[in-house]
Amino acid sequence: MRFLIDFFPIALFVLAYKMADIYTATAVLMAATIVQTGLIYARDRKLQTLHKVTLLLVLVFGALTLFLQDERFIKWKPTVLYASMAIALAAALWIWKKNFLQILLGSQLNLPAPVWARLTIAWIAYFLFMAGINAYVAAYYSTEDWVNFKLWGYVFPVVFIVGQGLYIARFIKDDDDAVEKKP
């Protein structure tokens, strides 16, 4: 269900682009992101920082795209988002000595500190990769190609998240094992 909530603004964006143009698609993306944010809030009764930042960037870059009739703004929004996330995680980890992933997910996952550090570094690298690849496609390919990349580019987060799951699986202790080991 969560995947559908996360995916539907992009799917509607691509559909609107194919049926109309980049400006219609941008307006649809803005509306769909507002609905998506509302659904997440209705379900969780809170919004994480990533949801707030994404909504803000979609609305700001979308408004600039529509107002200035310049598609470059919406095409560069993902690069700004991914780069911002990489910078925030890196600054927290290496400057403020805080691990935001552990702070956000530590109540759900009990992992050793070095594993949290490696996960954070992997997320920083992933965000930089995604920022770079979006920037490359936005700069050197047509709008049609960029829109198609937005749809098919979903393979990157899926592969990354599956890889993260496989990596942390060996560090997660099974509750049944913990119960059996007690005297």
C-alpha cells in the first residue's frame, strides 16, 4: 500500500505528460503530491521531514515551472531534493556527530552503531548518485526522455532498498532466538 502511495504522483505525472504536456503534468504532480501528503498524514498522523521537504520542493519548483513556463525547474527539482538529503545526512553524521537514520529508525531497528554509520554513508552515496543521474538526464536528454526516466528510474530506489534490506538482515536478531537463549 505504501509503495502505491509513494508511486502514484509520478505515475500521474507521466500519464499527464503523455496525454498533454509538461506544464499540465507539473500541475498534476503538484496536486497529486498534496493528495499523497494528505494520505500519509491521515494514515500516520504525522509527516516525516522528507515528506515535508518533497511537498515544498514540488510546490515551489512546480510553481516556478508554471509561472515562468520553463520546464527546467521541474526537471531539476529531484536533483535539488537528492543533493539536499545527501548534504543533510553528511552534515549530521560528520559535523554534528548525529546519525539521522538511527534517530529516525532506531526504535524500529536495533542495529550496532557501526552498521548505522555504514547505512548512512550508503544513503549519502545513493542520494548523490540519484542527484547526479537526474542532473545528467535533465541536462543532456529531451524532456520526453527525462519523463520516461522518472518512470523507469524507479528501479534504482527499489534495488537500493532491497540491497539495504539484505545488508541489515544479518544484524537483526530473531525474537524467537532471543527467547530460546534465555536460561
